Amino acid sequence: MADAVHKPIFLVSLPRSGSWVFYRKLARHPELGWISKATRKWPTSVTLNQLLRPFRGPDVPVEGSRIWRRFAREQDDVLEAAHLTPAARDWVRRMAATQVRLQGKQRFLSKYPRNGLRVGWLDAIFPDALFVHLVRDGRAVARSILDRREHHDGLGAWWGSRPPGWRELLERPPAEQAALQWRLCIEHTRAAAAKLGPGRCLEIRYEDFCDAPADTLQTVASFCGLSWPAGLLDELVRDVRSQNFKWRERLSSQEIAAVEGVAGELLAELGYPS
């Protein structure tokens, strides 16, 4: 079963970066299997899922947060190779192979925001894994994070991805918290990706995906060694729309200044003008 997992693909990003939309599009590739709404409860059992299949509706891709949370640490969401146990490695490989086998696919695809802080851990499980790192304008991410926190019992109640030192960020003003979370998570993912060696991680921007969705999906497929069937891309990209206009409407000038004050250098490096 473990040998069935070949070059799995991990889509990693900070929460609120548009990764859900991109994931649902990429998951439509006919060679990719993923954690589904139907299989997430018993993710390592082929037999049980096959028995229950007649009683379920069509499979749709999900993040599988319950699956990935079983490996969570108390202090933050970082997992390195040193944190990996043989039991965890075997379980994750079996889980991924089960999804591929149940769907009759060739490759495994996963999207879970906290895995952006676990690149080294995932690499230790799958030495041939490929990573697609999706980034988005930090001001748009900050606004979306703040919106989410306001609906979760206070501005410190929801993080999605907890970088090292995240508790200390609670002492900062809310906009700075969100901006620092964005910067720290991206920097951590980039540093871990740099250790993988060439050809293992592709960084893409949400804005480029929205501006040229077919081209971006084509680029990602080529990076992963995949090709799209004729006509499928045209179908997938019809409803792709950028939501970046919201931060300009909903962030105050003071909040924009706060975000740019702590994230300005990385914003500029990623091609986001002030």
C-alpha cells in the first residue's frame, strides 16, 4: 500500500489566501486523488469505505482537517523531520495511498494551510513530494483574517496557522498581528522549501491565478508532470474572480499603514506595490 504513493502534491498557503478555490480547480485533474468528504472519517480503511460507498453521494475534495490535526503540537503548528515518528510516517503514507486507491487515481493531492509550516515533516514522509506554495497580497490576507477572527469570539481566537512565537503577537494591534502572521508563515515555508533542492517547490500568486487562471493551472500541471485533457481548462476557469478589491474597501488607512509597516519588504519582494 505505501508504495502506491508516488510524487504526492501538497498545496500549501496561509489561510485566506485563495487556496480553497485553487485546490478545487486543481483537484479536477483526472489523475489526482484527494481526501474526500466521504473518506475523511475512516481515511486509512479501503474495506470500510468501499462498503459504505453505496450509501454516500459523490465525493468532493476537502482539507481533511481532522486527519492533519491528529499530529498537532501544543505550542505552534510547526512540524519538522525531527518530530516525525515511524508510526506517523506509516499512517500518513497509508492514508494517502488509501485515497488514491479508492478513487482509482495515480497521484495524491492535499491542501491544508497548516502544512505550510510542515514542509520538512512532509518531506521526511514523502521524499519525492512536490509542493505548490500559493501566496496572496498580505493586505488582502490580513483583512480576511481579521474578518474571520471577529466571528470567532475575539481577535485572538482564530489563527488557522500558528507560526513560532504566535502567542507573543497577541500583544500587537490586530492589523499587525495578521500582517506578522502572513510574513512569518511565508518566510517559514520559503525557508523550508529552499532546503528541498531544485524542482520540488513552485511558488505562485493568487493574483496571477485570477488574471490568467488557465495559464496558472497549466504551469502547475507542468511542474507536477501532468497534462490537462482537452477542453477541461476552459470549463474550470469560467468562474475565477479576484476578491482582492475587498481589502481596499474594508481596511482603514491606519490598518493599511500597520500592515505595510511590518510586511512591506516582503510585499515588495513578492511584487505587491504599496
